[in-house]
Amino acid sequence: MHSEKIRPILSTSVGSVLQFAFYTGVSKLSFMIFTYNMFGQDYMPERVLDTVKLIISLFVFYSASYVFSVNSKYALRDYEDRGPSENYFGEKLGYTLRCRFFWIRFLPVAVLSAVLPLSVTYSFVGGVFFPHLSGAALKLSVLAVILPVLFLLTLAANIESLRRWFYLKHKKKAIGTGTLKTAKELCLVVAVFFAASLCIPWFLPFLVTVINFAARYNIISFILYAAAAILTVIFGYLFFVYLRALLKRKAFMSSLKRLCERDGIIFSSVRGVYSSVFIKKPGISFSLMKNGRCYDCKFLSGTFYGSPIIFSENGDALCKHTFRLLRFELFSVLSRIDYGFESENEKILIVLPVPKDIYVSDGDSQPRPADTGDKAGDYRIYNATGFLGGLERDSIA
């Protein structure tokens, strides 16, 4: 193996070891500062104190993982070599899981966690979850809890690094890496956590008073019941929305089959009619042949009525999900829909259920409202009624 291939692996491995050492050292110093600033007062039981230590350590680990990830010149070089990319969560997740530097960065963390004693690493985890265990059973139980959590934190840090690189490339700004930049950012992490560990104990008497007040008047139970009620409403809403989508698909398929039988339309290759409501399915959903013309049709689901879909001409679309509290918009999330498929026949997209608004974007133009039968590239977009009516009148495409 050439040195050009060995050097990135060794550099990333050494960086991971340094990251783990930084995480362990800063966590322990933060614990010491936190405990010292309690002024010897017994504000909380040992198990609660271990919980605080666990929370601090996870924040430290994520921060350290992000700093080492975003400043890795080899990971950045690999990111740039793969060419243009999109800033979608699914793409960033897939790329991270396929990236060798992610696994090289996490493997030393897992090995050091397994080799080093709990007194050096995660004794507080045992205090929180396994206070009655000891020896090998305690070590295995702690690793079973902490390693999946550290894996997810490492994954999140790498995804955030991709988001940062994408933003800088989009703004045409330089992406800096290197030892000096890493050291500066680590110093900032140290300052933030030491300051937090110094200040948080000052508010503990107030927090303990609030907790005792809540326990006395059973506020915690009220909050739990309220949360359960909210979750019940949310799941009830989702159940109704998806049930509505399935019933609409069922009604459409029944009407389509009756029309095919009546007019002698050849109907074949049915797949993913109902499952495509929940997950994206590649390829076509069904095919039709009428009067010598073939139509390959694909279902798309506008499950949520208030989430508009914007079709582009290159085989994908964006769906905007807006989360509101009453009439106030909290935030929006964009999800990507890959609707492209290969076919020499007429390409039809059937949006069912159909959202309130559908748009089509041609090239660099602003999205325009679309009606049933409008084109997006090589595809024609229909709602259920428009497709059945067009098929009956032989006016599709």
C-alpha cells in the first residue's frame, strides 16, 4: 500500500485518539469544577450527580467530534473529490455511512472505550443505569449503553461537518483546516464547558426548589399526562392522514380496474400501490395500453394536504413540510422525492393523495402553479380524477 493511502488512515486514527483524550480530559476537569462549585452542599444524590456528568460528557464528546471532523483535511479532500452534492439529510447520511474516514474516526473510540477501565472513561454511566452491578457485568452493560450513543453523536458531528462544507462551498468561501485552526476551536470548547461548569451550580438551589415544588404538587405527573395526550393526538392525526391516503388509493384502483374492463384497456405490472404511501418506491407503479399507446405510471403521495410539492424537470421534486403551533409557523423541512424512471413509453405521474398546491419549475425559472396534465420534463402530472377522465376520453399526453 502506498504512503499516500496509509497517511490519511494514520492521520485520522491519531486524530481520533487525540479526540478521545481531549474528551476524557475536558469531561473530568468539567466534573471537578462543577463539583467544587457546589461549595460542599449536598444538593443532589450521587445518582443525580452522575446524570449531570453524563449530560456534560455527551456535549463534550459531540463538540470534540465535530471540531476534529470539520477540520480533517483528508475527509474534506474526499468530500471535494466526489463532486457536486446536494444538502439533503438523506444524501449526507448515506455519504457519511459510506465514508471510510467516519469509520476510521469511530473505531479507535470504540477500542479505547473497551480497553480502558471505567474509572477513566464512563464510571458515571454505571452510576446512572447500573448502580447495583460490578466487575465485568458492569463494564459490558456500560459499553452496551454508551457505544451506540457515541456512534450516533459521531454520525451527527460528521453530518454537521458536511452541512458546514456545503454552506461554505455554496457561498464560495474558503474551507480552512489544519492544526492551528483545530487548536483554536478546541480552546473555545474548553472555555465554554469550563464556564458552564463554573456557573451552573449557582442555579442549583433554584432548580432543586422547582423540582421539589413540582413533586409536592404532582406537576410532573400532570406534564406526563399532558405529553401523553399530545402524543395521542399526533398519532391519531397521522393514523387518519395515512388511512385517508390508503382509502383514496383503493378507490382509485377500483375505478381504474372498472374502466379497464369496460374499455378493453390492458392493465399490468402493478406494484407498490399502497406501500408507496409510506416509503419511496423506485420504478413504475403500473402500466396501461390503450389504442396502441403505452403509459407507464408512477404513484406519488402528497400525504399531507398543506405540504406543497415542487416538481423539477430533471426527475426529482421537493416537498415542503411546515410545522405550526396554532397559526404560527415554527419551522419548515424540505424532503426530496426522486420520481425519475426509465421508460420508452409515455411517462405519467399520479399524485394521490394530492396536496393543496403543486408547482413545476423549468430550468432556473421560478416555480409556477401546475394543473393536472401539465408537464415536468418528460413526465405528465395528473391527479386521480384528471387521469381517469383523460384515460376515458383518450386525451392523455
